[in-house]
Amino acid sequence: MFHPIHNGTNHFVPTQTQTPNLNLMLHPYLTPLFTRASFRSLTMSLLHSNPNPIKTRIRGVVFDMDGTLTVPVIDFPAMYKAVLGKDQYFKIIGSSPSGIDILHHIEQWSPDKQQKAYEIIADFEQQGLDRLQIMPGAADLCDFLNSRNIRRGLITRNVKSAVDLFHEKFGMSFSPALSREFRPYKPDPAPLLHICSTWGVEPTEVVMIGDSLKDDVACGKRAGAVTCLLDETGRYDSPKYANVEHKPDYKVSSLAQFHLLLESNFDLTP
Ligand SMILES: [Mg+2]
């Protein structure tokens, strides 16, 4: 009965001490990131633990935008190849298993080359905006957070105009909503720390959720927040992600699962 909990994800290790919650056992499709060994000790501690363990208090949720609140439509590998050239793309991807930080690469280039690269990226992003769709479960999740008065923030490496269009289409606001005009951007923890100080909450009282291990999870972990990776397709189960520096505390495959995770595993008190 425990198999689904660690199936395929036992290479992830929790890096944050959190009180194990019995509800976890009732929702095996939520994927807390335990090793087999730590899972065994978790099972033992559950047998002897208080039936009403103290849950971690969460006062705010910070979302990534593209691929998290919106359906992923930007073909990132195609965009990286167009910007870097195929040879450079394969060279970089070979040496950075968690993914390419394209904005970081561009920053080292000459102004002319940079401008060309930004134009290519803007083209891909525009195509993404033309086909923008809200992620299933996003509206229900935001209604739920509203009902609990839990703060909602947003951090994206996309531009402000994309955030504005998203707000317009979605009809619910995220504040602060930081785009790539806010420097330094993810995976630097600065935008998340900025949101926490604006809200007057500790980073440990915030969950950062996103579909990127290298940007969202890294940003969240560096800031000291609880992190949740949205992995719709299970691509992060691949062994190539086994040794990445920043590992998420939780992994879900939909926003509906994230909703369930928040409701069952955390004390949502604003
Ligand atoms: Mg994303």
C-alpha cells in the first residue's frame, strides 16, 4: 500500500524538517519526497506519533506563471536552440542536468548579440501569449485560497506585459507579481524574499510552487520556503535529476493535487 508514495521518486530527499502528517497516508497520489529509508522511519514515527500533529503554518503561496498558472505552450528547447544555436545548446544541456538558464547566458554576451537573442525570446513568448490558457484547477485553487485569506504572489521570468495579460484573462490578482524586470530574477531568492517582506511573513510560512526545478524550486529553497514542484508529465522522475542541488519538499502532478496537499498537510492561517 505504500508503493505509490515512493515509486519513482525515491531519489529525492526532503531537505526541510516537517512534521509528518497522517493524512499523507490517505492521499498516496500526493508525492512527498522521501527516500526509502526515511520513508521507513516516517512510517515508524507515525505509529508512535500524536494523532493530531502540529502542521506547518502557511500564510502565503507564491506561484510561477508559465507552465504553472498557465498551460505550457512555449517550446523552451526550440527557443534555446534558436538563441544558442544547436551545437551550443547540446553542449550546455549536457553539462547542466537541471536545465538551461537562458537569460543568464545572454547576460554575458555583447549588446548586439544580446538584442538579437531577446528578439528571438520575445517572439517565442508572443506565440505563448497568443495561445495563453489558464491551467486547469487554477481558478478553484485561488477561490480556495481566497476563502482562507491566504496571500497569493507570483514570480515569473517572463515580461510584465505577459503578467498583465495573464491577470486580464484570469480575472484574479496576484500581489506582488514580479516579472523579469525585477532583478535579480529566479533562481535568485531575491524576488521571493521581497514578496515575504512585503507581506510581513517569514519565508518558512510560504509555499513556492512551480514547474521548474532549476528556477522555482531553487528560488524557493534558497529563500527558505516550502517548495512544491508541479510535474504534470513525470519528467522529473528521470534519474538525471537525482543529483540536482535543490530538491523540492513536495511534488504534485496537478494544481488539484496541490490544493489537496495544502488543505491536508498545512495549517492555513493568514
Ligand atoms: Mg514555469
